[in-house]
Amino acid sequence: MKKISIILASAAVALGFSSCSQEDEPQFHQPTSFSIATPALQNVEFATSSEMTDDATFNLFCTQPDYGYSAICKYSAIVSLDPECPVDRVVDEETGAVSIVPVAGKSEALENINPTSAAMAIKTFDLGVAALRLGGIVNDPDAYAASAFATTPVKCYFRAVCSIEGIANSEIASDNVVSYNAVKVQYAEKKAAWIYIVGNVQNPETGVIDDFKGPSMANYDHYYNNFRLEEPTEMIGQKIYVGQFNINPKSDDPDLTNVDATSQFRFFTQLLGWTNTTSLGSAEGDFFVLPIADKFDAGYSGDVVAQGVGNWGVWVSELTPMTVVVDEVQLKIHVKEGFHDVTFVGRDPQFN
């Protein structure tokens, strides 16, 4: 991935709608501008939610970029305590795909609970967590109590982000920045989520081996204590999970021509048994195995199939360490031999 850092300059607020031509055969063109509207209640004080289960929202409104036709788009927002609300524009050198991502420590992504609506509804809990993170407060109530957040409303700045699913060059951030000027940030703590790995794997700390014991509640302690991939602290709420495990060999001399001789694994979001509804696999089909041994040392990246029941497989003759990253949002998996510290550029993992 090639990362190009940019700070989009603030522009005058633009109201109204960009024109989208409707053609018999619509043709996409990459938009060059995009606007977010000044909130009508920008000066009215409101408090963020302190509980994850609170469904209270606030609103941001934007236009649709001129893609050349009226498209079904995905809308979200970026928040910052910096008036410029900086973002990074990340370009994939191989595909040319463009992603707009927050600048670490300077801005945070916010999910639109109605992602196809330009009238965005964003949970105030998520805003509170993001503002605290930008203020350097993560899961630390004492630091919050000693901070200005506890006594003084803050000004939060926003950009809108829009894209068309499946079109690599469609993602764009708004030219302008808008604000809510009196946000009372309450203490909020978002706990790390996790998923489970199931297969021919061993927990390197406890020595427990799974070997497809079965992702059921009857085996809850087995999986919860030994076979979880968790969100790193800096990625809490992003549905990106990281774990380190040993691959357990099926044989000390596996048949490299037989895919069934690979040590295999896949993932489950919940322990509801062998149902595909909670499975994250390499393919839709059961008993399918995708060998990744040829890329295992240098690092393998590939697609995850939601509700897929296929496995990933590696031929090994001894316990072999691996670091795994699963992105449940972008449905991507990254696996590298060895135990590595993982950092992120946007959602792209770096194995250190």
C-alpha cells in the first residue's frame, strides 16, 4: 500500500445538491468535490452517551458527489478536535483503489448507522469515545476526571466520506469541514471485541490444542481462555482482530501433494455450533481448503467469506508460530509466520 498523507483544505460551506446526470447507460467518473452541510443546531449543547447500548444519535448531512449518475452510496464521517480535520488518502499500488482514512492521533472514523443515507445518524456514544481517544484518554476514568472534557464542552469538527461499493476510485472526503460547537463529552469506554479461531492450532502460552474441538457454548471456557483474536487497544470498535497461535502439525512428514494433510483453521464470531451464520471462512463450501503455505513465510493476504465454511491450510511438520489479523468489515485476512507486533496504517496491518 502506498500512503499519501494530505490535509484537505477547509472551504466555504456549500448548501444544495450537486447535479447527477441520469443516462440510459450511466458512466462513472471520479468526482472532484463533495460537501457536508453546516448543522442547523451546531451551537446547541448536547451530551454524548456513556453506555455502548445507548442508541442516541446526532445528525450530519451531505450532498452526493457527482459520479455521473445517481448512485447508491455509502456515507460515513471523520471527526477531529483539529479545525482542519485531517485525513489520509491511501492508494493501493496494485489495484489503484483509494481509501480515505483518519490520521492517527488527529482524527477518528465514525460509523453511520444508516450507511446508504446522506442524512447520517451517528451514535453519540461513538462520538464520545472518538473525542476521548483524540484527547489521549482510552479506558481511563481518572484521566477523564482530571481533563477539560469533564467540565467544559468541546468543539468537534467533521468531514463526510462517500463511496460506491465495488468501485475502487469512488471514495472521497468532503472538501469542507463543519462543526458542532458545544459537545459535552461524557466518559465512555468501548471494550475490545473478539472472535474465535477453530482448527489445528495451539495456544502458545497455555499449551492447549484445539484440533476442531467444536465452537459450542459447551466449550466456552476452552475457546474464551485459549483461542480468541482480539481488537488491539488502538483499534477498539473497528472489528479488526489480532491473535498469535501455533499451527499444530497433523504429521511430522505431511504429504505436500494432499491438501487434506494441511493443518487447517477458520473463525467464528460466536459459539453457536457448526452453523455457517457465525463462521468466517476461506470459501462458501464445506470441506474446502485453501492452501496458503507458499505465501506463509512472507505473509499471506486474502479474502474472507462471511458465513463461509472453508478452511485455510498450511503444511507444517512441527509447531509453527503465526500471527493472524482478521478484518470483519473489509472481509480480509492477513497471516504471517512468526509472532509479530502488529500496527496499522488505516486498516492495513504492518507486521513488525
